[in-house]
Amino acid sequence: MGWFTNIQIDWKKLYNMENSVDFFGRVTGGILLVVAGLLAVHVVLEIAEMLPSFFNAARSVYLKPVVIDILTIAIMVELAELFIKINVTHKLSVNLLLDMGIVFSIREIIVELYAEHPSTFIVSGPEVALIIMVVLRFLIHAQKERAKKFKMAQGV
């Protein structure tokens, strides 16, 4: 019973919010990477299962699930990178968010292209979002380049 009474717990350190956020970022990023790895294994198995169909001219190959899974892996890796970067730097990267949004929009556009009942060509949400995010990404990059040139001209 003596060892139990000698345990001292620093409750402030235990319930420190920054430690909780760090732990959440590490766990979430790790889980997303593990799930992306499992999905990658699933994609490889799907491709291995389809391989005989590629050499048979009479059979058609249905690639929609493979394409969607590959783009989902890209989104999950971007999300994991976002959580890990937030954990390390404690800052949110707009470029990383835009990259993730661009990949997600491309995935949604491809899902619409493979739809069972494709509608007539109408510019929908994912296309508008993709255009906006690509323009924003370009503008942010151009602004950073101008700031870099300005600093070099100032001699800083």
C-alpha cells in the first residue's frame, strides 16, 4: 500500500491541451496512413484479379472502382500529411488544403464521368470548386514569388 501513496500525478501536464492536440494529430495521421496502406493493398489485389481480362480481347475491363480507390488513397495521404504537418508545425497550410481540395474535386469529377446515367454536360459543383481552387493555388504561388523577389530586391 505504500507504493500507491507515493505516486504523484501532475494533473496540469496530464490534461495540457497542447499535448492532447499533438496526440490527436499523431494518432489521426497514423490511422489515415494505415487505412491508405490497406486500401493500396486492396487496389493491388483488384488489379491482379483484373489482369487476365487485359489479355482477353472479348472481355471488357471495368476500371471505375480501381480509379476511385486510387484517388481515395491520394486524398487519405493528403489528409494524413495535413494532420501530421499540423502536429509538427502547429500551423495550417493553405497550399496543402488547396492541394487536397483539388484532388478531391478531381475524384468527384471522375466519379461523375463514370456515372451509370450520365446527364448532359452541365458545370456542377466539383468543376466550379476545381476551377476556384486551381486559380487560388496559382494566385497564392504568384504572390509568394512576388514577395520573394521583393525581399531579394530589398537585400533582406
